[in-house]
Amino acid sequence: MNQDMNDILLVLTNLPDEASAAKLAQQLVETHAAACVSRLAPCISTYRWRNSIEITTEIPLLIKTSRAAYPRLEKLLRKAHPYELPEIIAVPVTAGLPAYLDWIREQTAILED
């Protein structure tokens, strides 16, 4: 396949706990919205929310997907994410192992029955 690498995205989001992170990761892969979701170790996030500084422990997710699957991924994230305003940031992949990038495309393609 080896298409333009700009059609691959790394999407970042954070979840409040391991259970919700695991559930969402599973859902994203099962629905082909993501090829792979990596759950990282808990991190501490500091941010302003409603005129208050918040400091929370969160579970980061690194989501590998294609640009074609991104609308499905974002819709699913917005629906399933427990936060009122979830972090959903998509970063274009500018380089990578061609076979791995092809695998992402294949895994996120909508399969016709």
C-alpha cells in the first residue's frame, strides 16, 4: 500500500481511571476506529477549569488511526468519554515504518460484508 504518511494520525486523550481507559481502548479497536490504543502509566495533569486550577491523576491513551477513520473515532470518543470536555488532539504522523502504517490503514478500514 505505502500511501502518503499524512493519512495516519496519533490521537491523544486522557481518562480519569484505568477502568474507563481500558473500556474505551477496547471499544475503539473493536469498532475499527483505531488500529492500536496504548494505555500509558498514570500522569498528573494541571489545568484551569471553570476559573479553578485543577490537579488530577489521569491515564493517557495514544491512539493510532487513519485520517479516514478519524470522524468515527472522534464521534465515539465524544460519546463514550466520561469528561464533559475531553482532550481529543490529533497529530499527523510524518514518518514511520511503512509496513506499520499500512497495518494501521488496514485495521481502520471499514470492512464490507
